Amino acid sequence: MGAEQLEEGEMEPYMCDIEGVISGKQVVLFGSYGWGNQEWMRDWEARIQSAGATVVNGEGIAVNGAPTPDIEEACKDAGRTLASLS
């Protein structure tokens, strides 16, 4: 939530908890923002990849504000892709 950072109260501690156990896993990333240029998503993708996981579809889904129907469908599609990989 800071300057192009993951939300510090829940997401950052969660990432710290899972980084050691996601190697070899497929991951879907989604986040919303109100300002900035989505650098946080690119950093998050790189962090997931550095932990040995793969981001489904090669990139996270970022939306400015609330998800539109198109973004909601993209999230559903990503979820279906993730489920098919299990």
C-alpha cells in the first residue's frame, strides 16, 4: 500500500509466510490500486518467480479501482486455468 508496495498489514506478512513453500506451484495474482503505474504488480510477479513459482498466464491481473465485468471474467478465466493445472 505504500509507494508501489504490497499492502503491509496482511499481504506482505502472508507473502513472507508462503515464499518458502510455493516453489513449483502455479499462482494467480490479482490486485487493485488507486494510483501509480502498477510497479507493485511487476515486483510481486518477480517475487513469486524468485520463490520458484509460476504466475498463471505470465502476469498478474491489476485493476485501477473496482473490477469491471471484463476484469471479473479475466479473474474467473485465471481461476479456471489454475484449476485445470491441478
